[in-house]
Amino acid sequence: MCAICMKIPCDSRCPNAPEIKPVHICIDCGSSIFSGEKYFEGPDGPICKDCMDDMTTDDVLEMLGEEYSTAEKEDIYGMQAWTDS
Ligand SMILES: [Zn+2]
Ligand SMILES: [Zn+2]
């Protein structure tokens, strides 16, 4: 038994408690990302899963610097089909 906090295992506030260090800090909400937790390695830094879950697809695309393409008829049939007629 720990002589300081009298608990097994140590109370998290006990100086003898094993220190759990976050592997990353979410750049969005600032919360800790611990070993084994899922997160997204964004272009600006790690983002926790909670923040990713809150994001819309548009948010994610914007973060990645991507955007939706606009589908054009020509992309499917080719320019020739339309100019030859
Ligand atoms: Zn202790
Ligand atoms: Zn976050």
C-alpha cells in the first residue's frame, strides 16, 4: 500500500501515482490525447476524435485545403462528343 495516499493503486493526485502523459494535445479543443486513443493527424497538428466527430464534411475538406469538384458533363462523355455534333 502507498504510504502517502493509502491506496492501491495510488490516487491520481498522489505524487507516487504513475504519471500519465498525453501523447498529443488536440489543437482544436486543447484536450489530451493519450496512447491508444484515436486522433486525426491534421495539417496543423493533432485533432482528437471528439473534435473530428463534431466536424462536418465541409469542415474536414476545408481543413485539408480540399474542396468538392463540380461534375461536368464533359468529364464523362469527353469534349469530342459535344463539339462534333
Ligand atoms: Zn500513493
Ligand atoms: Zn479536440
